[in-house]
Amino acid sequence: MIQTQSEPTHQPAPTLVPNNTLITATPEEGRQLAVQMARLVIKATQPDDKTREVLREKYAHDPMMLIAISQVVATEFATIAAANHYWTLQTRT
């Protein structure tokens, strides 16, 4: 009997830049977009829901891992801020 390997299932790649734009109206919206993009990167890196669920328990209690994800969000936010020219065109109050 010849064994065959099952074909790997390919899921479509997730959208990593929501609405295909980094432009936001405010810095707060930019920060929210940065968090969303960081989550999408994690999902793209580890697409298996069950594995992410298992790993979540590990990193939720590890301060170094929480610091690492905050660095990812900060990097995403820096990119978004630059794309928005640091929101300098807004009227300051």
C-alpha cells in the first residue's frame, strides 16, 4: 500500500493593513490601528487558533513577552505616525 501525504491546506493570507491604508484622522485612531495590526501579525505568524490559545496563557503571565508585544505596537504606531505626518496638519487646541 502506498501512503500519500495529504496536501497542506493553505488559508488565504490575512489582511495586514486594514482598509489598505495607514492614514487615520487622529493619533488615537492611529494607536488603535497599531494594536490591530500587531494582532494581525501575530495571527499571520501563528495561523492556528488552538496553538495561539495555548500560547496566550504562557505570554499573558510573562512580563518580558508583554514588553515585547508593546514594542511591536510601538513600532507599528511609529510607522502609522510617519504616514500621517505626525498629524501636524491638525488644528491644535
